[in-house]
Amino acid sequence: MRRRDFIGLAGWAAVACPLAVKAQQANKIYKIGTISAGVPLKSSPTVDALSGLGWIEGKNLIYERRYAENRPERLPGLVAELIGLNVDVIVAVGTLAPIVAKQATTTIPIVMTSAGDPLGSGLVASLAKPGGNVTGLSLMSPQLAAKRLELLKEVIPGLTRIAVLWNAANPYPANVFAQTRLAAEKLGIEVQSLEIRSPDDLDGALEDGLRQNAAALITVDDPLTYDNRKKIATFAAKSRLPAISAVREFAHAGGLLAYGANLADLARRAAGYVDKILKGAKPSDLPVEQPTKFDLVINLKTAKSLGLGIPPSLLARADEVIE
């Protein structure tokens, strides 16, 4: 082969190779594993947002969905299934799911959609520089525990005793409970701990709070309490117990108040991380983001049934009032 022909062939190969790689990537069907400690939801904002970014299920994406159904002991086995399927990214909901996923793999990228305390739980080295294979969204809810207590005090000025319902099988609710108790001490409010670990514990815990004359209920958000929000809100209403949680869906289920980060917004933003990773970004280079959208929801119908008046100043600050 003449030198001129060889140089021309080499030059053509240098151009053609990246094109071939791009074509191969364009034709590839990626596999996304989703894992949650809770139950299946009717829709996924993350999946919807990915569709808007051009990632279509059945076209260039396949989803492998796994749910622990509020049995956290099932999480390791479910994560192992996803790893065995060679998923390209694991999208982990909540705090327990990404913790278990990180323990199982250091190579598959993990995107958190709403981790309660990713720094304190050891999921990332720092929010700005996560390091490792985990990144995504922080729920940042522990810092809001005092605010929820203050909201209850606005509605019930003479509040002196509250019950806090939290999942002791999840490290994140433990953090929120500690923050709530600290804030309560400063306000001179006595705190009763209602610990649960599974759906079977709910009835007994709620009845215990009622027997000990709690004047209000705070429900710490996690998949277990979220999936049972209707049951908790119904119990609180029947027991004439003002109740607050972090998720707006709690107020829609009949709870008095809800204040916290907008979970749907966090889940939508998680799609951006998946998109970047599938296009070549490393999780360690993607800073963990915190909530930017918060919801204050007031169920005025519940307030009236409890004989409570909501201060006009509080109503004016609400993002949504349910009548």
C-alpha cells in the first residue's frame, strides 16, 4: 500500500470511528432500574420527565421496576436482581433504597430522587462533590422539622404535648425525630415517640398516642408513612387530632397541614441526572441538589371539623387551601 493511500485510510478511520460509536449509542436500548422501599405509584414524574428529554420506554429505554412494599428486608434482594440484569443506572427513591444500592455496587451509577440526609447517611462525601457512584436530590427535610412544629403552634397556640409518628427502620426519620424533639424542647412542648417499623405497627402506635393524650400529631415522611397516609389522616380526623406531615398528599388525604419539599418536583429533576449519565457524565461530577420548591397545604375542611380556626396570616402564606 502506498504511503499516501495509508494516510488517507487512517484519516478516514479517525473520522468514521467516533461516528460509528455515536451510531451504536443512538441504537442502544438502555436499561434503567428503579427501586423503592414503598409500593408502586400510579405514575412516575421521573419517567414522564425522561420522556420529555427523548428517553422513551420501549424505544431507547427499558425499565426494571422493583418495590419492597414497605418490607425493607427485601431491598438487598431486589437490588441484587437489578445488578444481575446489568442495568445502566439505578434510580433509587427515598433514603433506604439508595443506601442499600450503594452497599451493593460501586460501579453502577445511582440517582437518588429524594434522599432525606445523603450527607449524614454516608451516601455522598459532600453535596458539592459527591464522589463515588451516587448523586441526585436531597430532601433536606430534617431542617424543616422545627418549621412544622411552629405551624402547629400557630393553629394551636396553647400546644404543650405532641406525638411524633416515625419509621425506626429508616435512619432518615430518626434524624427528623431528633430535630423535632430539639425544636420542641425550645418551645416547651413535650414529645411522645410513636415508633413503627412495618404497616402492622401502625394501629398500635396511633392508639398509644391517643391514650397518652397527645394534642397533635406529626408524621415523619418516608415510604411507610407516605403509603399509609390515608389511614393515618383518617385516624387523626376521627380522634379529633390535628396532624401535620411533610408531603402535600397527606393534607389531600384528610390531614390538617402539610409542609415540605415538593416530591414530584424532585422526582422530575432526577430525570436530568439520568439523562446526563446516559450521555456520559460521571455521578461523582454531578453535585447533589436540594429542594427549591416547597408546599404549604392547609385542609380547611379538616380544620372546621376539628373546630380550629386558621389564622388569616397562615392562610395567606398557603400554596393550597383545601375547602
